Amino acid sequence: MWCVVVPHHAEGARRARHRLEASLTALVPAVTLADAVTVTAELVSNSVRHAAPLPGGVIRVAWRMVGGGIEIRVTDGGAATPPTERQVGSESPDGRGLAIVSALAEGWGVDRDGLGQCVWARMAVPAAQPA
């Protein structure tokens, strides 16, 4: 498992993306890595926009290879309402974050733990193709 603690602001999403990419580059196909980076960015951005930080003004981002896939977990201090996928019109300037996560991940959900609220996503990693 890899874990990084990032600031609860837009810079946090950039730091988390770069750390995830550096740690998984040699382990997963490029297209899967690109999707995992996108999912991480969306989850961290949602946390910054909609949730409180953990103590110290931070967000915890963790990922691991599990069961033939990648699990990404973003933990923050929680929000007044649980994260939900929204239906937005084509002219809406935002509100697509969890729809993007839903499109790229096999599944996602929300857990509460001792740290706060954790939004997780699981992504499949395709088996290596023979040369």
C-alpha cells in the first residue's frame, strides 16, 4: 500500500496524482494508469471542494494493488451530506466528478472510519497480453 498526505487545497490533487503515477508506472498498463490518475484527481478535488480536512488541514490519499486491480482511497474530515453522483446538464460548469469516477472505475463507495470519511474507487487492471 502507498499513502500520501496532501494539503486540503488544489495543490493536493496535483501532488497525489504525481505520487500515484510514480508508484504505479511500472506496475500497470499506461491506459489504466491514466484512468487511475484521473480518478485520484477527481476524488481529491471533490474532497477539497465539498468536505472538511482532516486535522492539520490535510487529506489522506492511499492506493494499493488488490485482487487484480487498484483500490484508491481518499480520506477527509467528511461533509454535511454524503457524496453522490449528480445528474447535470450539458451547460453545467461542474458536477461531473463522480460520474467520471463511475465511468472509469468498477465501483466506488463511501466508508466512515476513525479518521473521517473515505471515498474509495476500485479499478480493474487488465492481464498482460502475450507478446
